[in-house]
Amino acid sequence: MLTIIGPTASGKTNLAVAVANRLDAEIISGDSRQIYKGMDIGTGKDLGEYIIAGRKIRHHLIDIVPAGTKYTVYDYQRDFFKAYHDITSRGVQPILCGGSGLYVEAVIRGYNLPSVPINQQLRNSLEGKTLSELTDILASLKPLHNITDLDTPQRAIRAIEIEVGRNNNQQGIQETNLDISRKALKTENKTPENSNLKGFSPIVFGISIDRELRRQRITERLHKRLEEGMLAEVQILLNSGIAPEDLIYYGLEYKFLTLHLIGQLSYDQMVHDLEIAIHQFAKRQMTWFRGMERRGITIHWIDGTLPMEDKVNQIIVSI
């Protein structure tokens, strides 16, 4: 299976579409927020990108759940393999494309992720802690969770909840407080003993882009999305009954635009803070990808400034 990853604004979707056009392939999204209906501009869900030379490239795992839904890595892994088997059963080449590192790694390494219910006792014990404190707690648990997406306390608490629940499920530990020792929580990542990974051999390509060029693209794209009506999109979501805290939970655009709309940030401060947050997010994405390499995943890096045809050919000749 072909996999194309890269930081935000690196052009990975356009590349995946061009490769899919050459191979008559279908794309499976590896984006943790494009799964939500109605969250379009803020997630960069430009479905027009999937049309090339008048041909629409079929895509999967976009617009599959309502905004406001709490969708987990466990859910994604389940839905990914359903799409993957559907595509391959028809004799078609799948291409996984996205920038959400954990989502991508969870499927190509086959992490065994149980469904973890809400742990109210644990949540109560974490209430009032800062995002920095929560991130440190999560890091101490040696998580599978992608800490690059943690820009709200709610997301950090859920990540800790998942780690505690995952380790309790695997080792039969019943404690739910933060006094559980690191040693007790340690567990090896195991591939599920099922048929999902039979014949599953991913080859991963990453788009490398200069830091300054990436920053320029991020800034330009942010202002373009604001001009396209991103603020109105968030207002529509709020008007539909989605609670502000649920949108803030999704982070980045939905966090900062919601804070502006509920009166906690001025427009200029919102734009300033959001731009910084996206730059930081892209940096953390690259940190995650480098971590994937340290964990044994080979990534074939492609210069993102090359002409599209050259990038496509680099991938085609490697498979």
C-alpha cells in the first residue's frame, strides 16, 4: 500500500491525487479532522483537489461522522481497514494520504488499540491541570497517542484516559489514578492477531519542504481560508447546536475561531494566535514523522519543491 505523508501545507493531497490518477488508485484519508461533516474550510477539505484532468479520484474516510462526535484512533483503525479491504477486494490500489501521524502509524504498524470508555474518576483527578502539566503526564506514560494534536486540556485528558485504559485492558490493572507506576503501565505494541494485516506491506513517502517555505504557505493559506468564509463556517456549526467546548476540542482553526466568536479573543488576536499555533503544529508533525523513522518505519523523502511530474515519477518507479 502506498502511503504519502507530510506536514500541513506541504501539498501531499495534490501529489496523492496525481499518483492515483496514474495508477487508477483510490485514496484513503489519514487526516484526523476531515472525517467530520461540515468542517470543511478549516480542515482544508477541498474536494475539488480530488478532480484531475476532468476525472474524479475516489476518496474514503472524509465526511463520515457529524461534527461534535468524539472520534478515536480506535475508530479510525477500524474504518481504515474496512475501506482498505473494500478497495483491494476490487483489485484497486489504495493510497493512504494524510498528516495525522498517529492515525497513519496506527494502521501501518497495526497497533492493537481497544475501545476505551470514559473514566470519570480519572477525569476528576485531572481537572484543573494546565495543558503543559497534562502533556507531561501523557509523555510519562510512553503513549501511542499523537501528542502533536494536543492543543486543549480536553484532548490531553482524553489521551491520558486512552493510555490508562489501553494499558489496563492489556495488563488487567484496575487502578485508575495517576499513582500507577510507569513500570506497571509499560506494554509492547502488538499487531492484532487478525486478518487485517495479511498481505499488508506499506511503502511510505514523505514530502520534505523547507521550513521558511512551509511557514509562507501556512500564512498565505490561513488568510485565504478566512477570505473564503472559515469564520462563517464555524458560526454555522455553533448555530447548529454544537457546544463551543466541542469545537474547541478539535483545536487549531476551530479552537481559535470559536474563542473569537464567543468573545474571548479579538479578531486580530485570534488570527495572530492561530497562525502561531499552525506553525507549531507543522513543526510537531515533522517531529512525529522523525519519530516514526526511529521506530523502524522507512520514509522515502521527496523534495516538495520539485515539479509534480518528477514527484509522481519518483513514487511510481519505487513501487
